[in-house]
Amino acid sequence: MREETAEQPAPLRSGLTTGSCATATSLAAARLLLGGGASDAVHIVLPKGKQVSMRLEFCRLNADGAEAGTLKDGGDDPDVTHGALLHTQVRLLDTPGIRFLAGDGVGTVTRPGLVLGVGEPAINPVPRRMISEHLAQLAEEHRYGGGFEVTVNVENGASLALKTMNPRLGILGGLSILGTSGIVRPFSCAAYIASIHQGIDVATTNGYRHIAACTGNASEDTMRQVYALPEIALIEMGDFVGAVLKHVRKVPLDKLSLCGGFGKISKLAAGHMDLHSRHSSIDLVQLAGWASDVGAGSDLQARIREANTSQQALALAHAEGVRLGDEVCRHAWRFARSVVQDRVQVEVFAIDRQGGIVGQAGGTP
């Protein structure tokens, strides 16, 4: 019989990303190759400085070098990779540097428009940086002057990837190794929206009349650079821009800055208040129409309609001097203003994957 659910809800448990798993298993296998010995756990440092210990299922030498594995623990987040075995094979190289390979269950990029080039293993930039930094420190500790070949594998990753957007994006053969902070925050709509409201309330109660609501880490960093806002005035809204727009009508606020990736801002421009891919999608036909409004010819419009991603559509427009980013932000700004009912000054920023501003609109109503 299943245990009765507690009457008092417990806090949701965070987990660790596949990028953290790949970092831990790479480090353990490389350490074993350099004579550091096998262990059943390994410590890594996450991008924001937090240290975590990760349990290993195995760490052993083999004919090709060494391998280590761990089970992905997504906490209370309903992620398809929760419980999957992620294992990494490491081989020593004569020349310095890191060579990344997609093993079983890890996808390969086959279409342009993603942050990684065609033919690259789907190991995203932050996990690559985490792995590289940990292996560089290990090499220094052992006075090792060579490099590492890192092959990341996910058991049953090819079948798990069919439950994700990877095939549609042209990432074939398996999953992507993801993560920007190293931590998986549990997904709960009610809890997330409540935390957004609480964040806005705390900021305004403490006298802040300008807040920035951001979709993620990169957009938060951009707002810090633009306005030097303190942490209390930065609201992590994720995909729930509607929760922000509706709540700011109830609090004493002068200015709201919205910042997110170009694709998510294009969804807001289309009138969506939940920016998650389950509830809204990027409309490339609409993007082509907005590009037309700011000077795109018929050929560019056709290429935007056939683009693989919104980022590719933006790059196509930028290459021809068409300010698609600003036009998308103008539509997003108009929609946001219609929700807040002119109670607060609104502005909208769109950024690329490197955090650079690619569009901006808004100001005093």
C-alpha cells in the first residue's frame, strides 16, 4: 500500500543536470587514469560556486581508458532523464585540450540554427565548460601536459530523446547534455507562480520601484549589466510572464523590464503568457510577416518561414540589416502594456544565446 500523502506539503527537492552528471563522471574517470584511484563518489563545483557530491555507480579502467557512471537525479522535477544512467568514457591524448564525442544515447546536431554547429555532439556550452575546467584543474594537480577525449553516453538516451523536442530541432541519435546552473529546479506551476509573486512583493515592499523579470540566467546577467539591479529586484519568471504582468497591477511599481531569449519574446509578442513549449510555439510565418513590416523582401521572408529555429530566423534578418529583434520587442511591448493596463512603465529586451541584446522596445506609456 502506498503511504498516505502528508497533509503539510514538503518543499520540492532540487536535482542535478545531465551537465553536472557528465562533469562528475568525466572527472572520476580522468582521475582514475592519472593514478588518483577509484571512488564511489566525486565532488564537483557548479557554475555559481556551489560544491556538490555525486554518487557513482561505477568507476573503472577498461581497454579504451576509464569510465565512470552515475544515475541522473532530477529531484522532484518530472524530467525524462530522471533515473537514467549517464556514463562517460575518458581517454588520454598526447596533445592538450578536450575532445568531446557523442556516445550511445547522446545526440548529434544535424541542422543549423542551434548554439552548436552541425556535426557537433549535443553537449551544450556550459557542460563543456564545466568539464573542461574540472579536467584542467585535475591536469594541473597531476602535472599532466596532455589532453582528454571525453565520450558521454546516456543509457536508453535514443528512445528518451523521442519524448523531447530534439528530433524536430535536428538533434538526432539521443539526448542533449544540458544545464546552465548545474541544478534542476523542480517544476511546479503553482509553486513557481507563488515564488514569482513573492519575489515581486518583497522587492516592492523594500522600496524598489523598478524590477526586471527574466526568463533565465543569461537574461538576468544582461539586466545586471544594463541597470546594475540588485538581486532583490531581479525576478526569475521562467516561462510564466503572465504571472508577472498580472501581479504588477496590484503592487506599487514604476517600471518593469522584461528580458528573455529572442524565441521566448517572440511568443510574448504573439500574445502568449506561458512561454513553455508545451503551451506555445514559435510562429515562423508570423516572424516572416513582422520582418516584412520592417523591410524584408519576399526571398528573406521565405527563408525565415523555412528556418529551423527562431535564432536562425533572427540571424537571417540581421544579415540583411532587417531589425527583426526590435520589431518583435515592439509587439511584445504592446501586448505587455495591454495586460498591465498602463499601471506601470514597461520595456522589453530580447537577447541571443550569448546574452547580447538583439532587440529592445518600450519606455514611458
